[in-house]
Amino acid sequence: MQKGRLEAFSDGVLAIIITIMVLEIKVPHGETFHDLLPLVPVFLSYVLSFIYIGIYWNNHHHMMHTVTKVNGAILWANLHLLFWLSLVPFVTGWMGENHFGPEPMALYGFILLMAGVAYVILQNLIIKSQGGESLLAKAIGGDIKGKLSPVLYIAGIGCSFVSNWLSGLMYVAVALMWLIPDKRIENKME
């Protein structure tokens, strides 16, 4: 099967996820900048989640450039990834509305962890389908960031019950780590 429908569907779902997140930011009932202050946690949680969705879109886009064909397992793995990402607007809203409370922070980390696991499953199924000598397999290499991310997510989940700021720092660290453009696939395609 060709990959075009998978890419188009994934792009559409990710665009809807971002749209839902921004629609959750409610307009205040005042006309001063002071009236915006209660929205600061909501806005900060939106920014972090927007960055995460952007990172997933970017990496998914690059990964799909290495794919020559898809099969049923890849389609289901992609849906599995989209499932976890589709929960990001809910947990983003809960976290922002409750000023980064322990339980919302823990659930946010859990959703991020599960999205990361789903991405690795998709990546591994693509490599299995394309072969161990495929472009993606060569580009991934040791995947230090991929191995460090779940550790930081789990640490962030644990820290959420001690310090919501330390927990948030863990999630921001993972985002920053992946925000730096990953040239592994681009370098292998040249």
C-alpha cells in the first residue's frame, strides 16, 4: 500500500488536535490585561503542548519520507500514536485549568510517555517492514534521545507529586531535546 493516505490522515488529525487545544483557551470577561492573568497557566500548557504536537508532526513527516510502502501493522501503529496524541488537548486543558496540579501533571507525563512508546512502536514496525538496512534503520542508529525521553517522562511523573515545577522542567527538557532539529534522516537522504 502507498503511504499517501496515512500521511494525509495523520496531518489532518494533528491539525485538529492543535485546533482543539487553542479553542480550549477561553476569552476572559474583562477588557484589561489584568483579566488575562488567570489564563497564564492555560496559555503556558498550550504552548508546551503545541510544541510537542509540532515535534511529533515534524518527526513523523521525516520518518514517512523513508517509507516506501505501508502495511496493516504500520497503519494500526500509526493510529495507536494518533490515539495518544489525541488525548493531549484534554490533559493540556486539565493541567492548565488546575494550575499544574500534581495529578494533571502526572497524567500529562503519562500521555507523553505513551505517545513516545507508540512512536517507537511505529518506528520499529516501519524498520521491520523496510528491512534492517533501510534508510530509517540507518538514520536511527543508537537513538540516545529516544532512550532518554522515557526516563525523563517517568522522572517527571514521579516528580509531579513532589514538585510540579520540577515535573514541568522534565517535560520541557524533553521538548527542548527534540526541538533541536534532528538531522539524522535528512543526512541519510542526501
